[in-house]
Amino acid sequence: MNDLKLKVKEQHYSFITLILFFSGLAIMSSFYATIPLISVLSKEFSVSDSQAVWASSSFTFSFAAGALLFGPLSDRFGRKRIMLGGLAALTIITIFLGFQSSLLSVILFRAIQGFAAATFSPVVLPYVMELFPQHKKVFAISCMSASFLMAGIIGQVFSSFVSFHLGWQYVFIILAAIYFILTLLMLFFIPNLPANGVRVAETFKQMRNTLSQKSLWLAYVIALVMLLSFVGMYSALGDFLSSPLFGFTNQQILYVRSLGIIGMLMSLFASGLVKKFGVIPILRSAIILSAIGLILLGLGANMVFIIVMSVVFVSGIAVAIPSLVSLVGELGGAARGAAISIYTVIVNLGATIGPILAVMLLNTGNYVLTFSILACCLLLGLLATFFIKRVSPAVDELKRS
């Protein structure tokens, strides 16, 4: 492995990071691409919104199932092989999606697309942790985390723009073209790591053993509440801004959401902060920052103040997530592939619960209560950090370097 790292230095870690960043951004954009298309698909196929929403939900459920499977498979057959095969499959499936003529077929292909997309996020994180040297590792994880977060906004903006100007079919046709280019880049420029050779059944056994670690469960609780609050906040924010208090149009709300990218860029500084202060202190500080942003956002009556607080909230999440991913990977140890696969499922669960909780809270008609309860969820994550018993020696070493 050390020889491989020396060889990679002759290439450019920055170029590898760039390819993986755009791969994460493009692949995870599919996760959010159908959110702006729900009303479009509803009109296209003459169905209700509650039926059209399955074009999004089918992806989510399949993605969760795939995430549990492909992490262990990557331990057995190699990280690059799984990611490359998944990207190639994703290219073909996404092309077909652009030519469907019924909602049922769209839902079916979205489910297959979600399964193929799950070959990336639970696999790329352990890949980065194995390939990159210690002093570059957290920065690379930060870039990957930034790409996943930015996809939540960019995926929606891209989908809205393309659908409005070209039609919903071109959302998938253009994505397929992007996936094809990324497949070629990954094929020729991403180094191949030797597979662990661990049997899949053994990996699942490691997964069960991994789940016996109390500290890892606590890290998963933090992951759950962070994504729950992140997606919940953006779900509530749309309702908040479209209320009579502000009267924003859907397009104006999308512009406000787009400004969240400013906060997401903070994830790129996570590695430097972890090196200086350590992963747990940074994780706690980032959660506190996000909780403060959420509470103040609900109290705001000024548009500029609300936008600033939303960016503050996202900044905290953007710093916390790469710190948490690093911690999960280190706590997972030899079974980091299994640990991060479970992390991916937990994150997906949080992203699924978030909008449901937000809608329930919004039914009260009290925006202050809605944002405050989402902030309280974050504070549960803060409490969990005090019961994590150990920080990995590797992270301590990173801090001292």
C-alpha cells in the first residue's frame, strides 16, 4: 500500500480528488433531481403528486439497500471495480430513463438507478481513506462530503433549469452524458487498490461486530440528526419563505437555497480545523454553530438575516460531516467498508425522515417551533459526542502533525 501511495504521488492527488468530487456531485444529484420534477411528472402522466413522488422515493429505498450491499462487496472485489461498474451501469440506466412513457416505468428505472448509484458513496469514502496519505486524507473526505451536500442544491437547480428549458427527459439524458465522461475519467485516472479479499459473508459478520461498538452507534446517531435537520430545514425553509410573511415564488426560493453553497464550501476547511483542534472538538463546535443558526433562522423577520442564518447553519453541517465520516472510518477499523456502508444508510434514513418531520411540525403553523425542534435534534447529536469513548490514534496523529 505504501508503494502505491508513493506511485500516486507522481500523479496528482489533487486531480484524483477533483474526479471523485465531480463524480460524487453528479451521482448524488440524481438523488435530488426528481424533487422539482414531481409536479412536472404529475401533469405529464395525469396522476396526483402523491403518486408522482414515488419517482423520488423508489430511488431512495433502492439506494439504501444498495449501500448496505456494495460496501461489503467492495471489500471483496475492490473499490474501483465496484465504483467503475456502478458508473457504467448508471450511464445506461439514466439514458433509458429519458425515454420512458409511463410513470410506472419511470419509477421502476429510478429504483434501478438508485441501486446503481449506491455503488459510489459507501465505497468512495473507504477508498479515500485507504489511498490518501494521512495529511491529505481529511481534506479529500471534506471534498467528498462537500460534493454530497452540494448535490442537494445543485441537483435541484440543474433539474429545474433543464426541465423548464428543454423538458424533463433531458435532465436524465444530460446526466447520462456526464456519467459517461466520468466513467472514462475513472477508468484511466483513478488508481486501483488491491482488494482485501475478504469474503462477503465475513464482511457482513464484521458488520454485525461493528454494530456492537457503542461509540460507533453514537456516531450514527449524530449522522442521523445532522441529515435529518439539514433536509428538514430546507423543507421548512421553502414553506417559510412562501408564507404571506415573505411571499416568495418557487424560483426565488430556489435562489435562496442556492446561496447555501457558500456555507457548504466551509467543508473544505474541515481538514485544517481537525488537524489543529481534533475531530471531537470540531464536531461539537460545528453542531453548536448549526443549532444556533437554526434557532435564529426561525426568529428572523428580515430576509437578509434569514439568508445569513441559513448559511451559518449549512456551514456548521458542512464542517461536521467530513469530521464525522473520518471518525466513523477510524472507529470501523479493518471493517471500515462495513462501518461506512451503515453510515450511508443512516444518513439516507435521516434525509428521508427530515422532510416528514418538517411537514408534521409545519402543520402547527409555528415556524419558530419547527426550527427550534430541528435544532433540538441537533443538540441530541451534540450530547452523543460526550459519550464517544475514544478518538482513533490515526486522528490523534493527524492532529499532532
